[in-house]
Amino acid sequence: MTATEFAQLDALQTALGLSDSARAEIESKYEEALVVGNAPKGESAESLVEWIDAVRALKSVHPDISSGLARRLGATALRAGIPPCGYIVAYDWMTQLGLDRPFAEGAWMVGGVAPALNSVPLALAPVAHTLNLID
Amino acid sequence: MTVPDPESSPESEEGEVDPFAELGVEATASAGSVSDGLEAFMEEDGEDEDTTESGPVELESEGEEEDEDMFATLGVAGPTVSLTSSSGEDDILAAFMDDEEEESQEPEVEEESKPVESAAQPDAKEAYRMVLDTVWVDGILDPAEVNLLARKREDLGISFEEHLALVRDMLG
């Protein structure tokens, strides 16, 4: 891991508003998984940087926009059919991004039906993956 | 967790800034069919209009392409993440939902906006939980089931917050 990648993780921590203790806990679990040999691996350092940038962009836009995207993601998932395990994982993801409420509202059609997304913001790609919306 | 590879830079297809692009998204045609499933529940007003008042981009519900253009306004480049979903199933659900749309939509919104102050009775919660248990029996939650649950919440006086808590308890 390079210094630049460390810096990117710092940026991600800041973007997510993650406390040092919470980050340490996550990294500790990952290190344990590395020892065991079942730690998930990302595609590349470049994709990590790109995704972190996308998360930062999502967190920096007006809340109406990020909430709207989350809501539409939930509605898009509902259109495709939501598996229970996918829902709860996605909900937890969105909670980390502070978008759990609009996501849930979209998924449960609260406050009307949100339009579907044609494509998923990169920052939300992991969530979309858990919902089987993307490969 | 998989992060898709960058494939292209965001471009606004219609000459407008693409907020999706800023967030690392690019319009694709693959998901166009995905939205069909809930058309029956949609109101003419379009919820996007509600969320765009103070946003940098004007959110429109008239069409999906226009929605993406709004996001394009944010001007962030990123890779394309296309959706994969089946359109046939959505069409079937849309036809099924047409019958219930107008009756259930507005009351549901009002009900969900109510604060938790009117907490449901234990019996009501238990009854709702039983319904909740059944909707995921087939391993998938679809719009018709969500609509059913919305009606049940209204009938039983279950708030959305209580609903979320029950879902969490059930799945968590």
C-alpha cells in the first residue's frame, strides 16, 4: 500500500465522517481477513481512487441530489425485485453514506414512486451490486 | 465490493451538464426498462421536482434522460455503471399495479409523513410483522408487495419508522 493510497483512505474517512475508532475497527477486521486469506480484493488502486473520488463527490453535492439519487436507487431496486439479504446490506451501506432514509423511502414507495435510474452513480455501485442491479 | 472500471468520461447527451456524470455515472439504455414497473404508482407531479428546488440542477420527472441530464449539471466525470434488469417482469408488475395505484398512493404518503407519536399497538405490530414475514417468503420483494405493506401500515397505524425497525429486526 502506498502513501497515496493511505491518503485516499484518509479522504474517504473524512468524506464518510468516519471516526478514527470506527476506521480502526474496520481495518483491524480487514487485517484479520488478510491473515486468514479471505479478504476481498479490489480491482486496482486506480479504481479505488476513482471510487473514493466518486464518494467524495456524492457527499459534496447538495443533499437534495444525493438523497434523490438514493431514493431513485431504492425505487430502481424495487423494480428489479429486492432480495432480503441484498436489502439489509444495501441499507447498511446507505446508512454509512447518510442516505439510508431516502433509499428506504424509494424502496418502500413512501412519498410517491421515484423514477428509476438509468445508470448508477459510481459511488453507489457497491450498493447496486448487492441489489443485483449491476454485474 | 467491486468498483467498475472507468470506461468513459461523462458527457451530457443533450448539451446539458450531467449530475450523474459528476457522480461517476453515465446514461445507458439498459435500464430504461427498469422504470416501467412502477409507472402505475407514479404521480404526475413527479417527486424529483420536490428535491430540486434548491439543488444546482433542475430535476425533472418527465423522462429518465432528462433526469440524468440534471445530474450531469454537477459535471463530474466517471465510468459507466449500467444496470442489469429484466424488463418482462416489470411489465407484468406494472399491469398488476394499475388497479391499485390511484387508491393507495395519496393516503400512503400522508400516513408515512406522520410522526412516530402514534405508535402502533403491540397487536397491530405483531399483525404487521406477520404480513412482513410473508412478503419475503419467495425471496424477493416486489412493488405489489410493497404496496400491500403500505396499505397494511395505514390500516394498522404503523409508522414508516416502525416499519423500518421491524424490517431491521426481521432481517438483521
